[in-house]
Amino acid sequence: MSRKLFGTDGVRGRANTYPMTAEMALRLGAAAGRYFRRKGEDRHRVVIGKDTRLSGYMLENALTAGLTSTGMNVLLLGPVPTPAVGFLTRSMRADVGIMISASHNPAADNGIKFFGPDGFKLSDEAEAEIEAIVASEIEPAQPQNIGRARRIDDGRGRYVEYAKTTFPAGQRLNGLKVVIDCANGAAYRAAPDVLWELGAEVIPLGVHPDGYNINDGVGSTHPQACAKAVLEHGADLGISLDGDADRVMIIDETGQVADGDQLMALLAGRWAEQGRLRGGALVATVMSNLGLERYLQGRGLRLERTAVGDRYVVERMRGAGFNLGGEQSGHIVMTDYATTGDGLIAGLQFLAALADGGKRASELVTQFQPVPQMLKNVRYAAGADPLSADAVKAEIARAEARLHGSGRVLIRKSGTEPLIRVMAEAEDEHMLREVVDGIVAAVEKAA
């Protein structure tokens, strides 16, 4: 069954423009309610969280209307991180969890992500079934069976308490000064609270959301803001989250930024030494640097690659019994602790390594020397398919021939925006620039 409404991470788009309209949110809520009502007979409960975008109010109300119209009882969490929704869906024995967020995208965008009763994101097949129900006539509940909605005031507090349990018992962060950049997003209260309660001196950044400033010059897509604050305050490190706090970048005391690949390398090596890394493998996407793969091989570990998207990482992890994976962009998935990427808990794992070894952050953030990598994005018009153009295919083939044995090329469509992502890796940086620029020029001409 094909999917047109759902992308790689739920339904996403510009707010008040198809498919991110109140009407579509209402239909999605009703379709999800109908889908999960037929899957279970007892609970009929859904939890809804959101980030700090202004459009979250509109979508939250519309989803609630759709869900209650099919007999689902709705529990509204307010602004909480995406991983908190996965956690609370299981904790509160709900049939489904929903997060209203466009993650690292600008404030004008929004999205709707679904979690099953196990707290994991839905499969492609489940999303396709919900999409089919959206396109059909949705049967409402009888008047006496309409659902109820209520606010849950302590959802954030429940997640804060859980996050602290993932930090080694008995350890504290006393004496550490930490900048925490919350991107004016969903973790703007939870993340500083966790670090302060564990004993750190906390320098908060991006903790004044106004509905419009999420990810605006702050957060994991703009780590320079956190790096600047680290240097200004003489902090030991910085933790930079994105708008829904499911990804993270780590900044050391010199202002150097470590991406998800470096953090995964640190955790994989550390967990392997502790006998905690199940299957002797790390799961990452095709975007992860070749240097990460070489690092793991040098330690007798494997890198299992998947398609881009943390959901595909999680599917591989669950299918093969692995417990560590993620993306270069900073999604770090630790199924011992969370059902999806969790930037805060990943940051706590880095802090645990820092506290254990008595080392500075700068001694931990570079676990391997990355192979030079270049990524450029090309925007294209709706309905266009530049990758099908013969000239683009020919240019990609030429690039692959040039890099054969010394690098690689990866060209793909973004699952969340109308972008073609052109990525290549090569030891020869001059050749790398030529290869990427040649493909970009061909794609731009075709687009």
C-alpha cells in the first residue's frame, strides 16, 4: 500500500497549507482513532504532545476533535520533547501517542508523528492503513461513545524523573558548568531541570519560546550559538538540542562541535568495553561518515547502515536485537532507555563518560578522523523529478566512476522538504568539491 500523505517522519508541511491544515489534522485524528479502535477493545486512549510552534494550538485542537469523534479519550501533555511522548504512551497505557512538531524545521512548518502502544513510531504499513482511512468515509462514534479530553499537568515532570534514572546511580554533575540550548523548543523547561537536579551549574539558552522563534538561530542546526555561550561562560561543555529534543550536538570547552557520528562512536566504544553493546554493532544511516565505519572496524565492531530516517534505524535495531544506533544529524537511539532519538538522554550519556574518565570534553568529542564529506541541498518545485533527468543520471554515474574505491556518492530526496540532497565523501577534497558541484549544477538545471 503506497503512502502520499506520510513522509519519512510522519506528516509534515507548512502550517495552514495542505497537508498541515486544521481540516486534515481533524481527519488524521479521526482516521487514527478508527484504526486504533479496531486494534484494541479496552483502553481507547491517546496522548498528545507538542513543541512550541504557534500552529500547535490549532493542530492540537483539530486532532482532539477528530480523535474524540471516533471514541478516543485524549490526554493533552502540552509542550514536551518527542521522546517524552514515546515514553508516556507506554507509561500511561495508551493505544497511540501523537507528537505535533516539525522537529528542526522553521516555525512556519509543523508536523504530526504517531507512536504505537509500545512507544515506537508506526511502521510504513500502519501509516499506509491510516492514510487509506483518511481517504475514505470515516465512521464516527455513536453520541454516547464520544471520547473525552483532559489536560495532564505533570507529563513533563514524569519525563524529567525518568530521564534522571538513565544517568548512573550515585553519580552527580557537581562542579560541571553546562550550557543547554533548547532551541526555544519542546525541552525548554525539562532539559535545564534535569541537569540542575543532577547537580550541574546550568547556563540555559533558547528557553524563551514565543511561538515563532523555535530553531531560529539556536539549537542543533545552529550549534554556533551554543559554542559561543560555552566560550563566553567558560563552560565545560554545551548540549544543543533541536526543536523537539530528539537530536543533539555536543560542544566541547573549546567551542568545537561534535555531530552524531562522533557521539555514536564514543558510546559504541564505551558500551563495547562495558559489555553493553548488543550484537557487536552500531546501526546508522547511509549518511554517516566513512570514518565512523573504519573506527568501528578497528575495534572489531560493525556498522549496519539503513535508509535515512531514525525510524528505519529503530526498525533495524529492533529486528536484529541491537541497542545503539542513530544518525549523523544527532538522532541517537538507545533502546535500553528510549523508543526514539532522545537528545537529552544522549547528552546525559556523554556527561556520564565525562564524569567517569576525568577527561575534558575536548578529549572525548573526536573519536575518529572523518573522511572529508560535502553535502549540498537543491530545492525543486512541487511535482518536479530532477533525479529522473538523463543529464543528472549521467553526471552521477561520472561521479561514481571518479570516486570508485576512494569515496562514495549519495543522492536522495529529502523526506520532509522539497530538496535533493547531494552528498559525497572522498579523501581528495579538490575532487570532492568538483564531484558535488557537478551534480548540483546538473540537478539545478533539471529542477
